[in-house]
Amino acid sequence: MYIRYVRYAGRAHYELRRSYWDGSCYRMRRLMDLGDDPQDYIVYVGGNGFYFRPDLEEALEDQGVGWETEDLERAFLPYLDPHIRRIIENFTHAPRGQSSSPDPLGEAQAHLHPFDKRRLHFLRCGRMDMGNLEGRPWKFLNVLLEKSRDEMEHVIEGMEVDLRPHERRNYLFTALELQRYFPHHLLKNNPAALDPERVDSYFLQEICRLNESRHFFAGVEDHDPARLHPYLVKYVIMYFDHSFSADTFLDEMLRDFIWNRQFRFPQGPPRASMPEKEACACLGIGEDEYRSMSPEELARCYKRCAKRHHPDAGGDHETFIRMAEAYEVLARRKGP
């Protein structure tokens, strides 16, 4: 589940949505109109306690939507009280992969569009010269797996807000891989040094080509390739509202120079690991019970214990720290 900010017929509002697999691709389903402010559906009961309004849960049940409290917490996380949000984020860990083999992960990521891969790489690393992202799995792409096109755009838009003005045009130049139109140019990764009219022309050409891509718009209903989709309209506005940064090429050279020449001090001796039996006791579970748990079940067990012993809830600080250490030991032994 996720909450999407939308504007329709001059009205801005929020919708609760979810992605689902229809047998051939992931699609988006609208679950509920949340009105002008999703915070209206959160009820605080004092301390760090809160719950969701009953009519929200009833609406989901009426639609036959399967959900857990954690699903709603993740969706409403950006709209929670900042203090409570920080506590939940400390207890929440990114889901681990189900297999240690790279083949299933590589097969899943192979369905991602190159535009998505390049966007996410730039947003994570800020580099224009990223080479070939195909042919091997990348962990940073997992955030886009098992999502509809709408949810992918939701995730990426949330990361794009951190782009600085001078990065935005460079971001689109890289995401659309416009470098390939200047294969022999020494400064192909510095668009400010290229012919601006040619760069603008190639940008519009690639945006139109992307608009016609069935791969990119898989699962999107009623998309007319003859009209530019709102997912891409925003990029045309972003591109022509900003200019290229002339410092990109020099900045990358400077970063590479510093990285390749910086001193790397050896780390101190590793800390002794907590024994499995002691770690299980910290979380109040037996060793046999721990071995039968999935990583997700272990995370939920830790979350329940940590909430009870959190210092903000009257718990002991040392016990809370010890529990966190125990969970790290047990989660690491579970493996990916």
C-alpha cells in the first residue's frame, strides 16, 4: 500500500493505493480517497500510541483487501508525528531477499525498464558516467520490484525532491542516456559543453520514444501514446525549467581524485559476537523457535519486544540497547 498525491479536475487530494499482480504485470488499484489530509485518519492516544480510524479499516474490509497493521503503518509513515515516525523507522528493516542466489534477483530486475535503472542509479549515486547497468543484479534496484508503474513513480518522485536545481537537467540527460548520441565527444558526460540545440532535440526525441514504450507503461490503463503521459510531462517541465551545471565534469574528476587518494585507516578489532542462546533469551524466544522463524517473523518479534522496553515507554535503556544488539546478531545469522 502507498499514499499518492494527485490532482484531478483542479482538486488536489490523496488516495490510498496498492499494486497487485494480474498474471502478466503489476497494476495499480485505488482503494480509498483520503481527502485533503491523510493525517485525519490517524488517532493519537497519548505517549507513542496511535491507531487508524475504524472507517478506514472497514472500507478496506468491505473491498476484500487483505492487509496487516504494518501495511498501513508503512503507507501512513510520512504523515505520522515525527517523533513516532522515528521510533517506527528504527524498528523497521528493509525486507531481505528470499534467495542467496543472484539468478532469481537478476531475473526479477531484468523486467525493470532501463530508464528506471538509470534514474535510480543517479538518485543514489549522483554520477553521470554509470556504464552498463544490465547483465547483473543491483541491490539498490530492489526498491522497485513487485510494484506497478504508478507505485514506481511514487517511489522515484519521493527521491527526486532531494535533487538540487543544478542537478535536475543533468539527471534527465543521464536517465535518458543522451550520452550515446555523442560517443566520440571527450566531454559527452558534461552536457553543458555540448551543442545545446542537439541535446534539446535528442531529449524530446527520447521522451517521445519513452511515451510509446509498452514496456515502460505495462499495466497502465488507457494510455494513449499519441499524448504525452503525466508521468513524462513533469520531466519536460523539469528539463526546460532548469539549465545544465557547467561544473559536472570537473566535480566528477575531483570526486574520483579524492576517492582514489584518500587515506583509509584500518578498523579496530571486531567486537565479540553475542552467543545465539543469549541473544534468543534477550528477545524472550527459545533457540528452536528462533531457528523456525523467517526473517520477517524475527523482525516482528523484535519490534514487539522493543516497543515494550523502549525508554520512551518507561523501559530500561541498557535493556533496550542489549535487545537491539541481540536482534542484529540473530538477523545476521539468518542470512539474506
